[in-house]
Amino acid sequence: MTSTVKLSRRLQEVAAFIPEGTKFADIGSDHAYLPCFVCLNDKHAKAIAGEVNEGPWQSAQNAVQRFDLQDRIEVRLGNGLQILNNNEVNLVVIAGMGGALIKTILEEGKSRLGSVERIIVQPNVDERNVRYWFSTNGYSISKEKIIEENGHIYEIIIADKHDVSQELTERQLLFGPCLLNAKTDLFKIKWNHEYKKRMRVIEQMKRAESPNYGKLDMFKNELDWIEEVLHDGSRDT
């Protein structure tokens, strides 16, 4: 039996936001490394690892057996949150997918979130989509973290259940309310890159036979926001 799990930095950061003694679900768990890591380091934690494809599901089963955690981690085959029963977990992790897919998983499975007090997501792209879902479904973003690993910049978003939906401005949806307040060096590196990327997109759209002027205006607005944020303009208006 192997006693340690080698976890990527982004998943270690995700694990740090899981309180001790939590029963949680890891959706799209792949090899179940995150549940294994958490349960090996927290003897009171329990987990459900969900996978939609048989190959990763079998890999997760093998990992749980290798770490001798069958009594604390259950591996289930199924789509998104549909693997969960009502009131079965109090925390959900969805990491390593696009924001649009994470939003779809949350929307299609929100009937299974009755007892879920915290949701931790790590979208690879399109974080705005997930923030919008949180803001309209009774979850407030309490923490955000931006990290770099292997040349990629990732954002981790932690949302806690709240009686009143959190109202976020368009800028907060784009940049992240917590990240916008902190404006770390890595945040600035990301948005310098995003500024250049939007500039290229605008130039390509202008050369199109039938430009989409609505999208052009949206990208131009975002360029203005990025300029203000990077040059210490208003933090949020």
C-alpha cells in the first residue's frame, strides 16, 4: 500500500479549502487523487468520487483500493451531481473543467445541493459563467485564489450557501470580487495577457465580412475595464 498521494499544486490549493471532517463529493474525480489526499490527511473526512466515464472510474477505484480507503471513499459512475443522493454531502468540488460545463453540472444537479454548504470550483476557462451561477442560486463567493502551475494560470473559487443571493456587477463577474480587491501580481499578469488576447480578437472581428457589432462593443468595454483595473482605476463601479 502507498501511503502518500502526489497531488498537483492546484488540487493542493483546492484541498486547503475543505474543512476538517467534511463529507464531500469530487465531481469529475479522474483518479480520485483529491479524495485520497484529503482522507489520508484528515482521518475524519469522507468522500464520494464521481466519474462519467468507465476508464477514469476504474482508475479511481484502483486508487482507493491502493490507499486502503474503501471504507471512507465511495467511487460512483454517473453524470455530474446525479451520482448524489439528497442530503448526502455538505461540500462539492468540481475542478479542471471549463466554466460553461461546471455551470451546466451545477444547474442540472441543483436539486441534489440541499445540504451542500460550500462549493469549490476550479474552472480552466470562463470563470465568469460559474460566478454568475453562484450569484443567482443562493451562494456567495467568500474566497478566491489565483495560482500558476506549469505555465498556466488558474482561479479557484469558493462559494458558501447564503440566504440572500450575492449581487455581483459585470466587472466582479469577469475579474472575481475577491481577486479584484487583492489585485496580486499574478492577477495583473493574467489580465495583461487577456487584454492582448482581446485586442487580437477585436482586430480579427473588424476584418470579418459581417462584423458582430454587439460582440465588438462587449470586447471594447472589457478592454476599458481591464485598462482601469491594471492602472489602479476604480476598483469596481
